Amino acid sequence: MPYPCNGMVFVNNSLSRGSGYFAKTNDYYPVTPPVYFHLENNYWGTTDADEIATYIIDGHDLPNVNMFVIFEPFLSGPVRTEQKTWSEVKGLFRE
């Protein structure tokens, strides 16, 4: 996440981590006041806040970085997926 996203809403998602981080922030020029990425109310594949924080690299980990990921509170289990029939999916692409 290299740039601030004001007004971003990202909730009720099941997030998964491959071999990298959940999120990694860095500063950009010009230097700004602190920017917060609100990613609360998502499922991170675990209910261990310390484990989630380990895989988020932000201003809490890097000196002189003013971007922070807020992930608490988080969901305790995967989000139920939306079920669609094949005809409903095809209908999304009709004019």
C-alpha cells in the first residue's frame, strides 16, 4: 500500500497470506501527517492479533514511516461467501 487511500472501506473480507506480508506500507513524498488504513472487521486467517501484526509492516515497525494499518477488531472466522447461480452470473454481463 504505497499511497494513502482516503475514504477507503474494506470490511467483511477473508484475507489470506501467501509467502509474504498481509500489508506493507512505506512513506511517499511529500511527507504527510500520519495516514491510517482502516482494515478492521476482516478475517485474517487467524484469531491471533500478534500473528497478524507480525505480517503487517507499517509505521509501528519502520522509523520515519507515517502510514499505519488498523486491523482490530477483526473477525473470528471466515466470511460467508455469496452464492450465485450460473444464470445470475451470466446476467451480470448482459446489456
